[in-house]
Amino acid sequence: MSLSPHRFSKVTYHLKRVTEYAQKYFKLFQWKRNSRILDIGSGPGHLLFEIEPLFPKDYSEILCTDMLGEMVNYLNSQKRDPRIKAIQMDIQTTSLPSDLKGRFDFVFSCNSVMYWANIRQSFSNISQLMNGSGQLFFIWTRKGDVHDIYKAMNTIPKWAPYTSEFKNWTNHFDNENPTDTLKTEFERVGIEILKSETMKWPYVDEEKKNLTALFHSLDYVSERIPKSDLDKYKEDYNKLVDEKMISERGSDNKIKWIVPFEFIAVAAKKSYKDFHAFW
């Protein structure tokens, strides 16, 4: 897997809204002095730098993790508070570093959950990373639109070799009761939900090309495609992107283009009663 940090850092449509929800949800938490904070799936760090001012000023560390080395290197190269550092780690690992277990007072993640094929291993790891009074805030897109596109591309013989990991991809939370699914999976690993909701955040633009550009900024499979095939790949990719868009004529008689994104937000804490039950 490869994804350009520079290109990914241009994905900014969600920054303001995520920050607004973080402000609201952070009021639910009991913040400890000198908190140790974990950010899962930090990417290039552009969202973390938006959220960081909302954390208590006396936090002792923010450890950023990402499964991609290029993201970690990029984040560590940015001007940042010296208490912030990044390491490469896949939250789905079956070999969790022992020095990280029970270390964190707060775990944060934005738009990472939909990338985790092994939800149970990921949530088990998260529970082990939290200390006994650990808390978390996650927010992510309910529908994996780009993943759906790759799954459809996998049915096209020419692109199947480049999208093989999406052949049997399943969105764990695209169902009628995503909060119930989340509650069940959290309870398995001793995490208790404080608040959770699903909200609609449609992305609206008068220029269709701007929505297309958004999907292209999230497309890392294109970097695997030989240059000689890239134009054809983009043509097929754009056809599937078009299926994600809705056109609507406003009161001013102008056409607006809409991608109906939905997000799930959750605040939770470690459940004392089940703290030792899972490992």
C-alpha cells in the first residue's frame, strides 16, 4: 500500500467538522494531569494539528501511529510540539509492543476504523493500550466509498491484480444499527460507550470536478498502475466516482453536486468490571 502524504494532506473537507465534534465530545471526559495520548492512523498529521489545541495543555506525550512508513516520516519531519512523535504500527498487529500496553490515558482516531479488516484484533489491541481509566474518541466515515470503488474495480480483469485486497472487503458498520455493532465489539474487550451517534455530513460543491478531485486525493491504488495504463484506470475510476454523486438544483437554479457522506462518532472508556477478562 502506498499513499502520498502530500496528496493526502490536501483532504481537508472534514477538518472543521471533526474539530467541532471533538470539542463537543471532549467535554464528556475526565482528563488526567500529564495525560499520555495515542493517535491511531495519524496519516500526515494534518488533522492532529487541528485537534491538538483541544487537549489539556499539560499532556505529557502524543504518540502518533500509522501503518505506512511514508506517513510517519512525513509527520516526524513537520514542525511540531516536541511532545509529539510518530512511529510505524498497524493497529491490527498480533504482536503489540509490550512497552505500549496500559500506557495511554486517551486514545484518538479519525477516519481509520474503515481501513481495519480485523476489527476484533484492533479493538482488543486498543483496550490493551489503554490504562485502567483510559478513554477514547473515534470518528470515521460509515460508508467506505473509496473501498467500494476498489471492490468494484477488482471485478474488472485489468485492475484486479492491483486491488486484490478489496475482493472480499466488508464494511463492518454499514448496517441498520452500527451503534449496536460497535457496542457489541467494545464489550468484548472491556470498553464501555459513553456516547455514540451517526451523523450526515454531505459534501456539496457547485463544481463536479472538485468532488472528483476529493476522490482522487484518496486514491492510492493509482500509484501502483503502470503509466501506460493510467489514463484508462482514471477513466474507469471516474465512472465509479460518478455513481457516488448526486446532482440537485438549488433555489437559485444552479446545479449542486453532493456526496452523501455519513460519519460515526463515539466516546468511550475502559470498563473496570471486565478489565482483566480478555487477556
